Amino acid sequence: MEFMSMIVTGLILAVIMFGLSFVVSKLSGLSWFWIAFCANSGFFLTFLAVQSAFPENAALALSYLNLGIGIFLILQTIFGSSNWLLKKTMQRRH
């Protein structure tokens, strides 16, 4: 059951970064999707890179945390690309 709490923690961390990215995008005028994607990808790659430097139990916990962030990245990519595709098809109709 401990692994579920680490996955949920990873999802919560990714959602917090997503929310902060939305605020940053409103202040900067950049796309919220790319800011959130880059922030969450940075966390994912950082945790993946430092995972081997920790003891076995901590490395396992980081892998579950990384799994939660990865799940959010996949969902964000799916919904972001479907939204982009929907906008492109709607533009072609008009």
C-alpha cells in the first residue's frame, strides 16, 4: 500500500506544477501546456537520473513517485494533443 501513496504523491506533485504553470503562463503570455509539460518532464527526468544514488528502499519510492508523474505526463499529453487536434479540425471547417 505504500507504493500507492507514492504514486498519489507523484500525481499531486505533477498537478501542483500544472497549476503553477498555468499561473506562470497567464503572467508571461506563453502556452500553459508547454510550460506544464516542460516542468513535469524536468521533474520526471531529474528523479529518474538521481534514483540510482539512493539506497534501495528510497530508490523504489522514487520510482513509484516517478510513475505518478509519468502517468500525469501521459494524460496531459493525450488531452493536450486531442485539444490541439480539435482546434485544428474546427479551423478547417470554417
